[in-house]
Amino acid sequence: MMQVFTRASLPLLALFVLYSGKALPAENEMPIAPFRVEIPEAALEDLRGRLANTRLPDQIPDTSWEYGTERAYLEELLDYWANDFDWRAQEARINAFDQFRTEIDGVDLHFIHQRSTNSGAMPLLLVHGWPGSISEFLGVIPSLTDPASHGGDAGTDAFHLIAPSLPGFGFSGIPAGRGYNPERIAHMLAALMERLGYESYALAGGDWGAIINRHLANHYPERLIGLHSNMIIAPPPEDEALRDRAAPEELSLTGARAAYMRNETGYQQIQGTKPQTLGYGLNDSPAGTAAWIVEKFHGWSDLPQGPEGDLNGNFSMDDLLTNISIYWFTGTITSSTRIYYENRNTPAEKPVGYIDVPTGVSIFPAEIYLAPRAWVEAGYDLRHWTVMPRGGHFAALEQPELYLNDLREFYRLLR
């Protein structure tokens, strides 16, 4: 017999089918149910109908991305979404991995749990951010779990991979109350790993994943093998002598990225103050959802053609639309943005202090936030530092080989 879970708030009536089998054992008897993504055909038809009726705004002649998402690119993307994009193929790609859901802190948490055939593999919790999803990691999961088949070493590079959808994102449930800030989500993920039976494990992630993982390291250092981040958070040290140790060239890069981001943070103000108002438009319009998300992929990536460059040089439309479609079919574009509001308005439980967990850092030049090494050393037990030749915010998707190799290199130090 199968259980069918519906979410009443979804206008597209997307159903996620959980095939009830024997629940995995858990320390508190909460069931862990196998999960498959199965979007009904009616939802795909609804999407095509909405795309056919899209009403796009005008764009000033001879402008590109400086006003926001470029109309010509969006028209191309929407046409591909409506006529050529194969969601069923992407759905099958996701379902090729072992997926589950379990309730934690009042939310049904979805996660990929792909175990390596190497019984001695290191457990790795890989955490996404906004506007990303588990789809960012689909290309690197096989290499992490089966390194011998993908250029790695079975003895030193194998991981048991756990990749959750954050609460309110993708295939996880939507929190019904306030307060699900990154710190609270960190506690949820710690509970997930405990429920799965992992007494110690490694961390990796960027964006909100990096922030959540920092909270995990702050609260549960004794459980962690290491912390790898491709967006390390390190404010200037209070100690002036430590602050002044930063190399001038690093301070220059930090300042340049901060200056660039001053014109890139409007979304933070909206999502951090009035996410519900924004959500009415985005949740009703696939074109709006696509434009809102793809503008971040454009603005936060290392485009070879420069700041007005073509995204097709970095990402396939299939990759972009798989991520966008997850937000659309699950109706989570609004709930996902609330993490910005909760981060601003939920009091901290424990101030973040020195992170006494072995830390590895990948510095991608087009990352939205860069910190000098001296600042990171003041706040973390830094063991590994790599400055990448190229790449941006969505590292695992944009530069998978660079990302994967650095993750492997760091955790080899800790095995």
C-alpha cells in the first residue's frame, strides 16, 4: 500500500508519493519513510498553460542585465521550459538516489541519503542555500559515494551522502509557525543525523548551508569531523592586531566584492522584511519565479563573458530549470524566502564564537562574500585553504570538478 501526501497550499496539486515500507529504526521511534518525487501530469499541463499566457514587461532598448533579468534571455529560457525541457527525465535523475522523509521539529524533512558501498565511508552532510536546492548536488553525489568510478580513491574519498531539502524548500514540508531561522535548522539537521545513527560526521555547503553549518559547529563541535565551506563567514576580528593581519590584496578583494554586492542585495531587503507580499506574484507566475531565481544565478556566477555575459556559458538550461521547477512544482518559493525574515527577527540562542572544528575553505573568486584568511584564522580552526582560479556562488553546479577535488583533498587530511 502507498501513502499519498498532499499540500493544500499548492495550486498545482503536486503530490509527493511516499511508498510505505518498513520504516528505518530511529532513536525516538519517529518513522523514516522512503520517498519518490512524482509530479502529476496535471501540474505539468498547468505549467505549460501559464507559460503560454505569460505577459512580459517591456525592456529599455540597448540595456542588458543592469535593470534585472534580461528579457531576451528570459524569453529563451521560458520557451525552452515550455517546449523542450523534459521534467520527467530530471525527475528520474532525482529518483535515482535514495530519498526519505521524516518529521523533525514539526516539519516533514526530505533528504537524499545515498550510502557508499564502502562501509568505512565518511558521513557527509551537504547543505544547500537559496535560491538553490538539492539539484545543485546531483552531479557530484555519484563521485562522492562511488569515487573509484569517478576519478577518486575508494579508500580515502568515499562518503555516505546526506543532502536535505531545507524546511520550507523543495520537497520538505513548510513550517507552520515562526522562528525557523538558520540556528533552529541547524538543530533539526543535528537531530536528523542522530536519527540516522551517525555519531560523527562531516559538513559541507555554501550560502545558507554555510551559515547553518556554522551554527552546527557552534552547538555540536564534538559530533563533527570537519567543516568545509565555499562561503566562509568571518567578520573582522574585534582584536585590532588580528584584524590588521589581513593581506592588502585580500582586503582589496573583500572590498571589491562588498562594493559589488551593494547593488545586489535588494532581494535581501524584500525577503527579510515582506516575503509574503513578494510571494503572491512569484507563486502565481512561473515566469516570475524563473526571473527572480535566474537573476541570482547570473549575478553571482563567474561569467566568462563578463558581468553582462551569457549564463549558457556556465549552466545548462536543464540545470537551471530543474532547480526552478522544484520551487515551482512544490509551491515553496514564498516559504523559502522566509528564512531571510526569520534570520533577522528570531533572537539568537547562542552567539557564534570560535569554531573549534577542523575547517577547510574554498575561495571562488565570484563568491558573493569573501573574507581574508587572517579573519578566518581568528574565528576557525583553519586547516585547509584553496583559492580557486574561477567559479562563483553555486560552486558544486558551476565548477563541480574544482569543488569535488577540494572537498576530497580537505577530508583526506581528517580520515
